Amino acid sequence: MDEITSKTNFEGAIRAGDIIGKKVINDKGLQVGKIGEILIDSSDLRLKGIIVKRGLIATDIFVDHNNIKNLSKDGVELLAAPFIESALIKVFDINGKQIGNVKSIKRVDNSYKILSIVMEQEAETLTPKQEIKKEAKAKAVKGIV
């Protein structure tokens, strides 16, 4: 191990403890919470993601490293809004007709891979990923990674 001296160069490094509690900003420039935890993959020592603390009442959320645009001493900037902010996005069919609103998005584990979308219509509908047409999917989940 190398001894840390005043001349040790950590250029480009950020101390995890220094950014805990800093702002997490979505793709629209709005704060979605604060960094609560930083998760590191123990097998390759790469950033896995962060846990965003959203206050006393709101549920904490996981943000995968693939959705992090920038991480700095000031906080985290996201590429897209977390799924939790995606509720009530309008859903359109292939012809552009609105067929409902996104009520929630079911994900594979903590990833940003969509398993299904729950739509709010006159009756609640669960739409598996395989049944979402490419064009409709693009409109329904615009802004969601």
C-alpha cells in the first residue's frame, strides 16, 4: 500500500463521504432528493448506483449507474427522471390515440429494464413489455431510460 502524503494525486477522484447528502437533479433540472448511499460493485469496484433519499414521507429510490449523467462534488445529475416520476405519463396507441396514463412501471430487479407498464384507464391494465409496440413504447416512456 502507498502512504498518503500531501503530494498524493487524487485528481478526478471524489470522496464518497463528501457527496452524501448532496442534491440529485433530474433531466429537467428539478431536485428529486439527496444522495443517501453510494453503491459499489464488489466484484469490479465500479459504481453500481446510488440510493436517493426523498425525505421523511417519500420512499427512497435506487438510481442505476446507467442513469447518471454527471457525478461531482456538488451532487448527481440524471439522464432521465426516475421511474417514480413517470406516473401519469400519457400512453398512446400506434395511431396516436391516447389510451390511458402510466400508473406505474414494473422493473427487472433494481435495473432500468422495463418488465411491464401498469396503465390507468377505466379499468387498470397490465401491459407486458412484449406487447408494447415500438412506436407506442417510445411515446409512452419518452424520457425514461
